[in-house]
Amino acid sequence: MTLRPAAVHRAVIWLLAANTAVFLLAGTFQHGPAGYRALVFDYLSLQPQQVVLHGWIWQLVTYSFIHAGFWHWFGNIDWHLDVRFGL
């Protein structure tokens, strides 16, 4: 089974949209109590010791949606647009 280019493009667009939504949502935690931001990043960013020792396997997926700041997010989005779409 092969994926049609249009289906791949749609999937990439959805992933880019999800990344942007999570980035904006995580940004709201920066203005709240410091504990919220630490809690979100501790649970969602990839920490191999937590995955191996405590079974936090969701981090294998959620880490790709967590960004350290605007330029980190922008660089990832720019890379995807360049590699996937040649823009």
C-alpha cells in the first residue's frame, strides 16, 4: 500500500496545525504559575529515564509537540515546509 502525495501533504498539514496549537496552548502556561509550566514540560517532554524507569511511554509521542520557544517552533515548522513541500 502506498500513500498518495495528497494524503501525505494533508497529514503533514494536520501535524503542523497540531504543533502550532500545542505551542500556543503551552505558551499560555508561561504566564501562569511557574509550577504549571514545569508540570506540563516535565510530563510531555521526552525524558528517557522516566520512560524506562516509570513507564511514561506517552512521552515518545508528546515530545514532538513541545518546543522551547518561538524560534525552536519556527525552525521546526520551516524545516517541515522546506523538506516536505519545497517551499
